[in-house]
Amino acid sequence: MMIQELKKAIITSISDVLETMFFMVIEFDESETVEKSKIFDIQKAYGCFLKFRGPFSGKFIIFIPEDLLVEMAMDFMGEESENITWQHTEGTIKEVINMVAGNTFGHYDDTIEFNIGIPELIKKEDIKDVYNSDREEGLFFRVNTGKREIVLKIAIDK
């Protein structure tokens, strides 16, 4: 596995998905670490993970603040905020991680086959534990949307 190529594929994928599907202008903050991220301090942040298998295996993990996720669901569903339900936000975060993962592997190497699992929500109380698992190495991305940040990690099984 070539880490730099994977990193480039993830950045391209995140940009494609967030800018095209959710009309966001984004920038990546590579100067700071997850410890400096405020994502774990937010009372209403939601997480989701998606496992994958292939020449290397692991999982994508994403965290999105609730208010930003509601805005994303509004854009994605074409609905007003009062019509957005928990099912809409749940479906949106699952669709985001699904699109980012699938798009990443296409950009990484479209000749390699990866099996992608089903997105699963992370309970609020488990967010830090899921993120900080020491059984894997990974790449961490802080994506600034201008309003809030989205945190994404790809964890590669050791």
C-alpha cells in the first residue's frame, strides 16, 4: 500500500463528494492534529464507520457536528430544516461515508477490488474509543467547511 497515493485519493474523494453533492467550499487543515480538533468536545457530533477489505483492510471513520449534518441533509434531500428527521441525518452521514470510501478506492487504483461493508453509526459515548483504537494505523483529515469542521480517518488494520 502506498500511503501518499492513498492520501491523495482520499483528499480528492472528500473534495468530490462534499463540493459536488453538498455544495460546500472546503479546505484541509493538515497543520493540526486530532488532539487540537474540537470535534470531540462538541456535545452533538455524530460518527459513522465503514469497514472495507481488499489488498489492505480497515475502516473509514467520519465525525460531523449535528448542525452541519442537518444542513447537509437539507441540501441532499432538498428539504427545509423543519422537515429533516433523524432518519434523514442518519441516511446522510451513511451516504457521505459510503460515497467517500467508494470514490477513494476508484481514485486510488480502479483495477483493485475492495469489498465495502455497510455504514454503521457510532454511539456518542464510543466516539473517542473508536477513533483512538491502537490496533490500527491511519490517516487523519480535518476538513474545514467554513462553518464547522468534519473529521475523517481511514484506519488501516495492522
